[in-house]
Amino acid sequence: MKYRRSGRDLLHRWEGNPVLTLEDMPFPCNSVFNGTPVKLNDEYLLLLRVEGQRGYSFFALARSEDGLHFEVEKKPALLPAEKGIFKVYENRGIEDPRATFIDGSFHILYTAVSEYSYRIALARTDDFRTFERIALISEPGNKDGVLFPKRVNGRYVRLDRPIGLGVGSMWVSYSHDLKAWGDSHVLMSPRWGYWDSFRVGASVPPIETDAGWLEIYHGTKMTSAGPIYRAGAALLDLKNPSSVKKRCDIPILAPREDYERVGDVGNVVFPCGAIVEPDGEIKVYYGAADTSIGVATARLPDLVECMADEETLSSDNEGVEG
Ligand code: BMA
């Protein structure tokens, strides 16, 4: 397997990128991006966000033996709900799935889109063939939900990104039953002057490491040509995920290749999940320019080492309004 170094990014792109494009889709659609990966029975599955030609999104499933070469199933995996309460809040589509294995099955947080704004929804599946919608778990104006893979101090934990007054921060919330959430706190905010100075949101469901919960997140910087979406990393305290221990001061992946620079929304890399291999390699799957999907890898310990103490980073920011 060959990986290409582009610039100084800590994540190295697979030289066969993009992994999936419109050309690989077995049915007509506008684009494929923002997929979440899982490994099931030695097979890699990628639940994809597909934007249909009408403009709203739904999910399709791709399968692979090596996590690099995927084949997309002929029929969509999950469409916006056609009845009940989910229909009301999904009538403009479903977006950005993020899968977590917990309590013996896969739990997918995704964004339900309607004229009433974004909400985070939860569905459960064992096989990615049938999905059971569990609940709409956020107020309107919230997206980028990711679920931790285990309970912490008896409670389920999630990260999300409620829309703020111009500033988009990452929050943490807790639940006893996955349906009712509370004890919400702001966790990480944009940093003035940094690559993540405009908005930050959770991207990859947190990964447990000896050093803490590794969160690969997305951060944006606003420019005169619009936002640039990059990926970064932070470590949260294992026993208290409301506490950020470390945060990387540089992005781990930034748009550099043509397929990341040019597309429906240019200058975007947007991870929605990762696979940690038994040998410590992490494969991060990301949407590129809202038009295709890429994969990039690193050694998990290298990602953990790249981070500076949060105290050092906050003192950099002292006295500066973000
Ligand atoms: C975010 C989400 C993603 C999208 C990204 C870049 O706010 O809506 O689905 O990939 O913007 O357009």
C-alpha cells in the first residue's frame, strides 16, 4: 500500500484517492461524500452520504475487503423517513452519518434536515441492511453528533455542535438512555488566529487511547473566498470527557489535492469516521470538497504525540477574543 505525503500533513493520503466518486455510483446522483466506516466480519463497510439529483441527501452502503477499494450497493441503504415524527424533521434529507459500536450494535448519529433546521437523530443497526430509528436527540440548530464507544461513569456521552452566535463550538452532553440528553457544556471553541478560528465541530467518534479520548475534529477558518475546512485532533480526559487535555495546534489534514480544492464546496476535508487497525494504523475517511471520498492514514501514537498541552495553547490565546 502506498501513501502519499502532501505537504507536512500528519495524515497521509492513499495514492489511489479518491476512494469513491460519482463514477463509482451505480445509480444517478449528484455526489458522494462524508462516509462513516466500520469493520464487520472482516469486511470494511462505508455508510455514505449521497446527494441525489433533487438536492437532498440520503445514505448508501459500500463494501470493501481492504478498506481502499469499495463497491457501492445498487440500492440506497437509508432514505429520509416517509412517516411519523422523523418524516417532519428529515423532509430535506439526512446527512453526515457517524457510526459507533456500543451495547452490541452499531449506533449511527446523523443530521436530520428540514425547514425547521438541523437536528441530530439516532438510528441503530446490526448489519447495515435494516436500520431502526431510535430518536431525534437534539433541539433544532445542532449537528456533527458523535457518540463515544462506551459509557463513562455510567452515562452515554456525545459531542455535537450547536449553532452559536456566529461562533460554532464543540459541546459535550450526557445521557442515561441515549434518548434524553443533558448536563451539556461547551468543550472546545474556535481559536482566534488559528486554522480553526471560525468553527469547530466533532468529526470522528472518539477513539480510546492510553493518553485519553482522541477526537479528530473539523475546524474552519473564514477567508475572503469562504471557509477552509481542515481536520485537527484533541485529547479528552478518559474519566472526564468534559475536560480537554491536549489539542494539536496545527491541522492533521488540510485540503491540498485538486479533488479537495475543487468540487461542490471547495477547500473541504471533512472526516466522518476512522478504523483503527490491529497494528496501530488509523485509516481516516473524509469527504473531499463535498464531491468525493478520500482516505488518509497515520500511526495512532504519532497523532497522540502531535498534541500540545491545552494550558500552553490557552495561554497563547489569552486576552484575545475569538
Ligand atoms: C458542514 C456540513 C458538511 C459539509 C461541510 C462543508 O457544515 O454540512 O456536511 O461537508 O459543511 O460544506
